[in-house]
Amino acid sequence: MAYAAFRSIGAYAPSKILSNEDLAKMVDTSDEWITKRTGIKERRIAEDGEFTSDMGAKAAQIALERSGIDKSKIDMIICATISPDYFCMPSTAAIISTKLGISNATAFDISAACTGFVYVLSIAKAFIESGMKKNILVIGAEKLSAITDYTDRGTCILFGDGAGAAVVSATEDKNEAIIDVHTGADGTFADLLMSPNGGSGSAHDTLEQEATSCFMQMKGNETFKVAVKTLTKDVVDILRDNSIDSSEIKHFVPHQANLRIIKAVGEALGMSDEQVVLTVEKYGNTSGASIPMAINDIYESGRLQAGELMLLDAFGGGLTWGSALVPFAPLQK
Ligand code: UT7
């Protein structure tokens, strides 16, 4: 049987920094408030002409090079994004494939907000285990600045831009295999976090009247409470189902939404500070890109070694949630 191995990681963050001090000049907020309530100090912002696909392609190029797998062998590209280059078509994944010089690979986007990267991992795992695909490029890429309302202090302080990518490929070695991926969704909470207009659910006159019609809106405090509960349950469930103890997790990589959420979840699960991966301070919330950017952070700082077990945990608009038990299995050790 074929198993799916997580071979490599790459990421890209735009160079432009939007600091808390910058935001305090734009809305009624302060560095002190943002730091205390979110742990975020700054976030990256893409240039006007820099699209989600540009960032995704840069992250993917790095992941490809680090994988040691030739791009001609990539047979599927999946991009998790809520800020695609174009809302209907073509898919950002298809554009990325062309930017990478990859032809004939299946390419599509998925929309699962901040849980997007865990969703694409589950899809990649299923395609590889079924034998339908062998080498899959999975990407989380977001230009959230394009859908952020910079007059709304409840949301604009949170979000940033960036991309992360990984190569998942077939292996016969069960020790290298992604152990399990759990995903779920509950649309009854859809209104907690949404971009209410711009799709087929919005009236044409709304689109004409509202320049801000596609911007994200969030009921922050309610989302916060559901996030802590859901993220904790995700981990308890996946560890129990796989008879794994939390002490066996080398790197706990939660979605980077808010330091207080991450701390509350880490404490509820008894995770030590060494286990919990944090990038929220420097990148803010990059939705589908947040988990692969965080994995790249531990890789580039030399903390992620071959064979180490990562536990990914995400939560986002939809509502969606997911967790994954992923050993790092590079071909080049
Ligand atoms: O990635 C997907 C999942 N997303 C999340 O998980 C995000 C979850 N939510 C959050 O991270 C937090 O709810 C926020 C950071 C968005 C807000 O923090 P909070 O502690 O929940 O604050 P709050 O919404 O309860 O607001 C408390 C007060 C309010 O003022 P009053 O009514 O008490 O006078 C807000 O108007 O803080 C005010 N406030 C702000 N003040 C200064 C809200 N945003 C700001 C701000 N600066 N940026």
C-alpha cells in the first residue's frame, strides 16, 4: 500500500511590514491593546501588484527545491486560499502551476479558511493512498490585505499576507506516513466569520453600492470562545484515536490566530512551551498560510528534524476545523 509522506516545507513572506504603531495611525487602537489581546506585533503586506499566486509560487518553488523531487513529477497542485487571485476562475493553483513551469498536473483551490492547509493535507493523503497520485504540491497562500477592512479595528489588526507550501509524496515506508488527518465543518456558525458579499448570495445592487462588499467581518469574541473549545477537542480526539500521548509530539503547530487562544489551548492540553510553535507575533493571522509558514519557521531555525512528529491544529471560517499527525519525512536527510 502507498502511504503519504510530508517531504519538505517552504514559505514566503512579503518584505513590507505593517506594525501595530502603523495601525494605531489608521484606526483607534494601540500597540499595547493589540499586543495584550492578540500577541501580534506586526504582519506582512503584499505589494499592490503582488498576487496570492505570486506568493504561493515562491513558497512552492522553495518546497520543491528542498524536496529533491523534480517538478516534472508533480501530478497535483492544491491551493488553500480565501483570497484567490480571481474569485471565480481561474483557480490560484492553476496560475501557480504555470508560474512554476508545471504542466499537466491536476490543479484546484479549496476554501476552508484558516483550516485550509489541514484540508489540503487530507486530500493529498487520500489521493496518494488511493494510488491515484504520487507527488502533490500543497499550498496555503493568502493576500488577506486585499479583503481586510482597514477602517474596522476589530479585524484589521489581525490579518497579514504570506504563503507556505509542502511536497507530499508516496512512500512504502509506514514510518514516514502522515498518520492521520481529521477535518470537520459546521455551517450553523457561518455568520461568526464571513465575507458577506461578492458571491452568488449577494444582490447586484449591494455590490454596486458597497466598495467594501468583499471584506471580512468577524464576531471576534464569540469566535474566540468557539476557537479555544474546538482546537482543544480536535487534539484530544486525534491523539485518542491514534493512541498517541501528547508527550510524543515534538512540535505542536496551531493556527496562528491569537496568542491568547494558542496559550489557552496549549495549557488545556498540557503542552510545554518548547512544544508549541509560535509565529503570530511577526506574521499575525495569515489564514490558510499560517500553519505552513509556522512549519517553515521551525525548519529554517533548525528546530525541525527528520522523523520528528508534528501535530497541526486549525480552526477558521465556515466554521471549519482540523488536525493532523505528521512526521517530517524529508528524502534528503
Ligand atoms: O482565524 C480564524 C479564527 N479567528 C479567531 O480565532 C479570532 C478570534 N478573536 C480574537 O482574536 C479576539 O476576539 C479579538 C482580538 C478580535 C478581540 O479581542 P477581545 O478580547 O475578544 O475583545 P472584544 O471584541 O471583546 O472587545 C473588547 C473591547 C471593546 O470595547 P468595549 O465595548 O469594551 O468598550 C472593543 O470595542 O475592546 C475594543 N476593541 C479594541 N480596542 C482597541 C476591539 N478591537 C480593538 C482594537 N483596539 N483593535
